[in-house]
Amino acid sequence: MKQSRFSAFPLWLATGILYGLSWPSFEGLNLSFLAWFAFVPLFFYLEKNQHASARSLTGGLAAMLVFAVFSALWLFDFPDSKLKIAVIFFIESVWLSCPFLFLVLLQKRIGFDRALWLFPLVWMLWEWTYLHLEFTMGTHLSAYSQSSNLWLIQMIDITGMWAVSFWLMLFNVLLFKVIKNQTGTLRRRILNKQVLGLTIGMLALPVLYSAFVFSRSDFDSGKTLSVRLLPTQYAAADLLNNEKQVQLIERMLHRSDSLAFEGEPFDLLLWPETGLNYQLNYSNLEPLLREAVGDWQSALLTGCKGIPEYADSTDHRKFVSGVLLSSQQAEVQYHHKTALTPGQECIPYHAALARIPQFPIRETDPRYFKRGKQSKPLVLKKKEGETIAVGVSLCYEQWHPEHWARLACNGAEVFAHLAGEGWYGSVGFQTFMANVTRMRCIETRHPAARCANVGLSLFIDPFGRTIESGNADSTLATLRTSSERSFYAQNPHWFPLVGFAAFLFIGFYLYQKTKQA
């Protein structure tokens, strides 16, 4: 009776639920271990329907839709554009299910059992490819399910997060193979010693590497940078209200003056990405901010919209930028955002679409922003004369590890991530967003100061650990700079490229074996 009840339960639904619950969406709840075996039920479903391609593809898509409901429901807390978000939500689920299409195509050539051995490579390679497409959101790559497990993911300073994606799916495949080849009831097969041995073996290497990394940590080297975070709690409706923008800036300046004149001194003050919704030449904004940083005898770094491209008078788009003003430097420095939010800040493949006759939106339309082309740090001069290279990341840029890798290789000694996360409301995404920043720090072995509107504001060390945090109140901490260039930062594509070569080699070998059989 029990066995029949289990058989009646949709296995694709089990995968969707387990994988969704594994996501780091809520503070204090870490169910990431569920992702280690979440896909096993789906593999049983796909094996059962290996000769029914339509059912296999439908099962994979359904599992990803259920997963998305659990892991991305916070997206619907947007104050407006709910229909647009719903469409994006569904499209993301379709793209996440694409590896199952490749699995179906492979199994027609070499059979399900052999195709499944290639699936971890297919999964990893698709996620890597997907992140480089202009329409991708990048928010639900499988490696992020393990972002709370700092003891498990330290290896990404060599491989990037792509090894976590591969490792995770390989764990599921091996577990499926072990359980399938055992005899007896399902419970006895799951509790088999081979399953325990597999789990220990899969955990051993990353855990040993983490122990090695932590044992050689050095917290006393590098220059020091005293950073003050000024997080905000502005609702999206306030940020979109033009009548309130001046008031919000005045409130930020008042709080900053209080910290500078009544609190401990600091070298750099961070406002969130939403700190300025104007370009600096709006009214008297630049003189006002220059006077402020002069009075503070320090520097200000914040997000700023509306920086024009002076070199091209025909392009009316502006940049979303990080702007650095310092009491010790005459020039204002900008970092132009290199990764823009699809559908909000830019139109995917706009350059190609604009070439279509009668396309209604020209590429230079001022309603959208222009993408920055450089990932170079901004140079901050302290009042003692010492200079520090600050790598700037603005909100959506944290989903793109290559931006952080290029910053590190271009000389960044510390990161400043400025986030505007009030668009989603105060929901469980905050831990998830902060965990992504942690992974970027581990990949590059650089510390970061993270300042957010509504989200989590904290200081992170090169191992992804929190140094100090303060989500509503201002927080002050001293960061030690890092000149390290991790193997991943210098070679951000090596693991996927090696994985692609392995896919071709193993795939050809399995194809030849199939032909000989």
C-alpha cells in the first residue's frame, strides 16, 4: 500500500519541491543539503519515460516551474510591472529546463544510462552559457543553492562557481546510480552503506580544501581602509517619486554630516546604488557634495543615474554609474555599470533588434541605459596620501563573476558593492542576495563592503565571512586590502572550457561504445 502511494506521487513534483526548499531564501534556514539529492526523483521519472520525449521534457519543465515558485516568489513583491515579472518568471523556468532537452537528444544516440553520465557537464555548460546571454537574469544558477555553506565552496577561488554546479549535479547522478543498482525496498536502498560512502567521498575533497584555505589565512597584511556604510530603507514608491528625490538626498546628507562630525572618522562613506537618482550637474548637486566631502575630509561613493556619453552626441542614452568624490582629489571618478537588468535598464539584443525595419524603439532611445565597457577600479586617495584601488559593483553586476574577476586583475584591492534592493520589498531574498556577494569575494579572495537599500548591508572578508553588519543603522569597519589574484580571477573561463572538452571526449567514447554494442 505504501509503495503504491509513493509510486502515485509525481516524481517531478518531488524534485521541484526539494530543489526549491534548498534555496537560501530565508534568514536562519539552511536546507541546502536537499539539493544534493533533489534531482534523484526526477531521474527516476526520466528513466521511466526515456522513450517518451514529450513526457520527459514536460517533467523537466514542470520541476523547474515548481522550483521557481519556491525560490523566486519574492519577485512578485515588485510595486508594479507584475505582469512583466510573471512573464520573465515563466521564461526563466523554460531556460532552466533546457538541459533536459539536451539529455533527451543525447539519450536517443547513446541511451539514457550513458547520457546521464554526461548530464553534470551538460548542466554546468548550459548555466555558464546562459549567464552570457543578454536576456538572462542569472539569479537562479544552481551553485547559489550552496552559497550559505562557506565550508564547502572555498574551491571556487580556483574554479569559479561552475565547479559547484558540476559537483552538485554529479552528486545527484551518482546517488541515483547507487540507489538504482541496489536491491530491496526503497528505504533500504537509500540507507545503504554505499550511499553513506558516496556522501562522505563527495564532501571530503571540498571540505579538505576549505580547511587548507582557512589554515593559511592572514588577516594582518595589506593596507587599511576605514569604511562607513549608510544603508537606507526607502520604499520603491519613494525612489520613483520625483517630488521626493531631493528630500531623500537631503536626508542622506544630514545623516552623513552627523556621522562625520559626531562619530569616528572614516576614509570612505558608502551610499547605496539608489543614493543619487540624478546626474551630478543637476542644479547645485555637485558643489553641494564636494563641499560635504571637503567638510568630512574623506570620500563618498554611491550609485548615480544619468551620466551622459560626451564622446557620442548622437546616443541619447545615459549610464548607471558609481561615482566617487574625494576631498583629496579634484576629479570625479565614475564606474559605468557593465551589466544591465534585462527589460528594466536595457532591451536584450537591442542593437540587433534596432536594425529590423519598423522596429519601434531605436537603440539610442533615452528611456534605456547604455552599458559600460570597462571593469577598472576607481583610485581613492586617503588624506594621509596613500592610494587604494576600489572595485565597484552596482546591484545587478554581482550576478556576473567575470566583472569582479576583471576588477581584481586590473588592480582592485577591495570591493564596494552598492545595491538597490528595495524594489522587491522586505522579503526573504535578502540573505540570498548577500550570499551572492560572498561568493564573489571568495572567487577573487578580496574583501568587500556591501551597502544596500532595504537589503543586507555588511562587510565581508576574502573567505565570505561577515566582519560587521548593520542593515538599518550605519556601520563602520576597517578592511584590509588584498593584492591577491586568484587562479579563477586570472582564468575565469578555464573550468567550463575544460568541461566542454571533456564532454566531447567522453561523448565520443560513449557513442563508439554504443555503436559496438
